[in-house]
Amino acid sequence: MVFAKLVKGLFSRQPKTQAPPPSLMFRGQKITPGSEETVLDALLGAGFPIPNSCHAGACQSCVLVTDQSALVTLPIASREPLTEAEQAQGMFLACCAKLTAPINVYLPSEKQHPSHQAKVEAIEPLNGNVVRLSLTTGFDYQPGQFINMGITNQQGHWQRSYSLASVPGLDEHLELQVKVIEGGEFSHWLQQSPVGQIVTLEGPHGHCFLTEEHLESKHLLLIGIGTGLAPLWGIVRRALLQNYSGSLHLIVAAREPEGLYLIDELQQLAQQNPQLHLSLLVQEAGPSGPWQQADIYEFVRSLDIDFSRAALFLAGSENFVQKMKKTAFMKGCPMRNINADAFIKS
């Protein structure tokens, strides 16, 4: 009798229903990849022109963004080739990602960031064409990231991107180092002394910032031209604040001596911190000073450091960043170790 009831119970059980396959949301559309499809395959199959090339995780052109809670559900192979800072921003390689759980994905340019109100506290000239803009606001950021600043007045609305030069907990105000351009809308606004005005900040954006992984590197190498010093000024002070113990090289270049700024502050920082090696370079000869005339690419090629064990931070024009990336790579610096803040002309 007991055996008969057991047999009857086994056959009377309802078959288990299979869980639906994980899906992804992109631009408001729900897409369910096939069992062997990657996120990139599914998006391309749905007709979305996602940038891609190698389909093997090497070119990194198919980078997408998701939330941190979803990122950890993706395969390690889709995250490992990216820097720690990029992963901290929720980035992954779509060509190496197969889903185990539902996620929302975005192109990096489409990831929504909150807006913040900020008050202009002060404007201070740093050289003949660069000013320090100090703002009061309250949001989390990393030195080396950038924000989009918008202003609205009777002439219209403008938005420009600026790197963050300040360090949370060290500087009282958010600091931007802005190049004044003759005829520029923002430059005209700055010349009107807008202290006390309210502006809108959208962000922060970017992954050119210091991480725990960088602090374990034997060398930190920071190279910038012009106002590329802005994010590096924040990153180098953050590294010192976090007691970085390796060799720290800060190289700042300009076409002529008049293009350099924060010279006294940089020299004082180097004097107070023996591990900081400061190099000020100019392309064209000028009056004597604490700088040297040198080609920045040749100067970097001549550095006697192990580039394979260096974390590199670059900031400046897009052309400079691309050329310096190649220079550092040829010296043995892995592309994964290169962090860049490239200034794109508006």
C-alpha cells in the first residue's frame, strides 16, 4: 500500500516549468538572446548598429554600460580586459558577454547622469589665458573625471565639458581650469565676472581616475599639455593623499613658457614629496625658468622607468593623447594601463 502511494505520488507531480531565458533592455526594447548568443550578437540581430570589429575582446570597440549590480552577473572575460576604473563605471565588452540574468544596457554616450546646480564662487587667472573657476556644489566625483557645464542667459544656452581638478575632502570648492578663447561664448561669459551665478553641471563622466589597482603600480606617470594639467593636478594630489609609495612622475608641457601655469604650486608639491618627479617642458625657447626645452615625445621615450609596470594618465588634445598612447605602448606600457582624458573640440 505504501509503495503504491509512493508510485502514484511520483507520477502525479507536475512537471517543473523552465525559467524564461534572461533578456536585455536597450533603448526601451526587450531582446532575448539565443542560448549561444552574446549581447553583441543579440543587439546586432535586432538591428542596432553597435560599434564592433574583432568579436574577440581585443579591439574594445563594443563597450557597453550597465548597472554595477548587473555587471557582476556577466562573464569575467567581458570585464577583465577593461581597466578597474572602466569597470567601476559599469563597462563591459558586449562581444564577450552571455547573459545569466536580465540586464539593462546602454552605449557609454547614452548613459544617463544626474544634473546638479552649482554656484560660481570665484574666478582667478592662472596665466594669460587660463582661469581657475571655483564652484560650490555637492556630488560625488573622482579627480580626473569631467562634467558638462551649462549656462543659460539672454543670448541662449551653452554647454561645455571641463575636467575636474579638485580633490574631494582636500579642496573646499569644485575646481575647473578653463582656457579663455577669444570669441568663445563661455569665454565671453567668464569675462562678465559671473560670481554668484548658478550653473548646471551634468555628470560626472569619464574613467581617467585613480583606483586601488593604480596605487599598487611601481610607477605612476602623468603627462599633459596645456590645460591637460587640470585632471592631472587632481590625480597627483589624490595619489599623494592616499600615500602612494612608488615613483611618481608628472610631466607638463606647453608650446612656450607663458603657456605653463601653477608653476609655484607644482614646485612646492614636488619639494614636499620626494617621490614626485616634476618636469616642465616647453617646445619653443623663451626666458629662463624652471622648465626645459624638449620634445615631449622624445622626453618620454628617454625616461628610465619600467613602462610595463607603470600606470599612465594622459590629458590634452585628442591628437596628443593618441600619439602619446602609441609612444608609451612602444615603450612597453600595456594598453590596459593607459588612462586618458582626451579634449575634443566643441
